[in-house]
Amino acid sequence: MENTFLYLSSCSTCIRIINELKIQDAAYLQDVKKQKITPEQLAFLYAHTDSYETLINKRGRVYAQLKKEGEPLTEATYKALLDQEYSCLKRPILIWNDEIFLGNSKATVAQMNVALNG
């Protein structure tokens, strides 16, 4: 899988992390609002996590609305959400040398930094 940093340009946390990692002008940045996650990327992420639920942003409005409506949430539902709605993807995600770093915790950002800068 090609090295990629998946983020949302309207997410202040993503922008802060991009600045912290000093990758503002990197060619591998992918704003999921402008360039949707590809089926190949989604399959790669699923292969590493064994769960579409792990890839869901549970703080997002779409997810909250589904929970409120009592919609049964299955792996198929999560996959459909990820295919249809960019805001449902947990972010940021760094795909680097066939490893993935998912989320914005301090520990994950530190791991991203090590992966990017050695």
C-alpha cells in the first residue's frame, strides 16, 4: 500500500498533528473530504484491524444520529458508512511502510513521528 496520511482539512486536530509532524507540504497527504478513501485503502485498513467498527469516528454526527435512531450497527453497516460518508472515518490515519497508525492519541502521534522520522 502506498504511504498515505488520511486526514480531514476541516478538523483542527488533524491540522495540529500535521503541523506537529512537520508534513504540511508532503505529497502523501490525502484530505478525505476532497479525495475519498479508496476501496483498496479501506480493504488494507480492514485487513490490519479486522474490524470496520475500529475505523469509525464515534464522535461524528452521522454515527450519533444512527445510535439515536436505534439503528442496528453491524460490520456491514460500518462498511457502508465508510464507503458513503467521509466524516465517519476515524482520523488521522497514517499508512506508512505497510503499517497503520490510527487516531489522535499522544501515543499514536508519537508512533507516527517515529515512523516518519526514524
